[in-house]
Amino acid sequence: MMRPGYQRIDAVSSDPSLLFAATKINSSGKAQLVVVNTSSSDITATVSGFSSSSAAVSKLKTSATDNLNNMAESALTGGSFTQTFSAKSIYSFSEK
């Protein structure tokens, strides 16, 4: 379920173990992304599609040992960043 004022946007992965769901906040145009790593291995991937005018994304991680753990922001370069997704984990990114 999406929050009011949000619009679903396309998000795809070339790795079938990474599941994506993305939304855009209509009032600000900023994107949010949820990524689930269903694999029992860590996966490193480049995440793109954020605004090139945004400098960073905030991150939350949930896993067997993390419960919505705030992580260090990731800097955006041209709307992209590289992330290592821990095995069997869920990440939430919000464009700043």
C-alpha cells in the first residue's frame, strides 16, 4: 500500500535475488526505494534513477540483526550510488 500523495514508479533489477519497489512523492518529486535481497549471499549493485540534483539518500536496514537501523547516507553521483545489500535483508532509501 502506498501513502497518499505518492506515485508508483518503475524499478527493475538485473539480479532476480533483488526485489524493488519504488515511489515518487508527488509534491516534491523525490523518490523512495525499497530493496529486498532474497539471496543467502551479499549482492553489490548500482542503484540509479534518483534526481541528479539530489546530493544523497538516507538509508534504513532491516535484517535478522537490524530493525530499521539508520545507516550512513549514501552520496549520489548523477542520481546513482553503489550499495552492498547484505544477505536476507531489506533496505529503504529516501532521496534527500
